[in-house]
Amino acid sequence: MKGRLILLGVGAAVAAVVLVLLGALGVPTLFAASWLLIVLTIALVSRQVFFDEASLWPPERRRRAELGSEVSRLAWSINSRTGVAGHVVVRRVQNVLRRRLAHRGLDLDDPAQHAAIDALLGPGVRDSLHNREVQAADLERVLDAVERITTEVPANSDPQTAAKVGTEENR
């Protein structure tokens, strides 16, 4: 509000100075004032926004604040009756496994490295994350295998592969 008042005051002072200058040059005062009003009207109309392009129709519904923590949401994504894990939990576990394997220079998505990954994790651990329905017991097996992997980089690993996979974000 204060900025508008200052702008209005500066505009009025400039208009008064222009009126005095035009009067000194011999222009009739009413003629100069009418032209100042025309210029002011054009300036105000050109700044007017007739349509608000930023808003969408219908307006977006306000979302409720999510209650609980991410840990509780992850826990609820496992069906306690059937033991089937939701895609959110499976994706989180896969990302943890990818990061841990990246420290070893291994890429979970590279078929050429599947034999080395299976030797490191154990038989069937890698495949259990790619089943149609991943069970909670499969997740426990994968997490146990992840905990057994040390985070030290072995001397014979490829550092470019480790850097590429290690920089992936948690999806």
C-alpha cells in the first residue's frame, strides 16, 4: 500500500512539472491537462489484466495435510493379511540395493553383472524383487543381503559404473 502511495505521489509531481513546462511553452493549460489524462488512461488500461491466465478452472481442491510419517506410510503399504508389499516399499528397497551395489561397482540393471550380483547377494535374492507380487519375506531377505554387503569399494571395481549408479536419486 505504501508503494502505491509513493508511486501516485511521484506521478502527480511529474504531471505537475509537465503541466508547468507545457504552460511555459505556450500550450493552454486545459489542453495539456486533457492530454495528460489521455496518456494516464492509456497507461492504466495497458497495465490492466483482464484475464487471469495463472488460474485454472475448476480450481484445484485443497489437499489435506498428510498425517503420520513416511515410515508409517511405508509400513501400511505392506498388506498384513497377504504379506504382499506395495510398489512404494519395493522401489525403496531396490534403490537402497542399487546404491549399495554401486559402492561395489555393480549395476543392478546390467544383465552382464547379474552373475556377480547373485554371487554377492545369494541365490534368488535379486530375482525376488522382480516378481509380480513381492512378499514381505522377500524384502527381509533382500535387506539382510544388503546389510551383509560392505560399503568398501574393492580394488577391481569400475569407478565409472559406481559413480553413474551412485548418483541416481531415490525414486
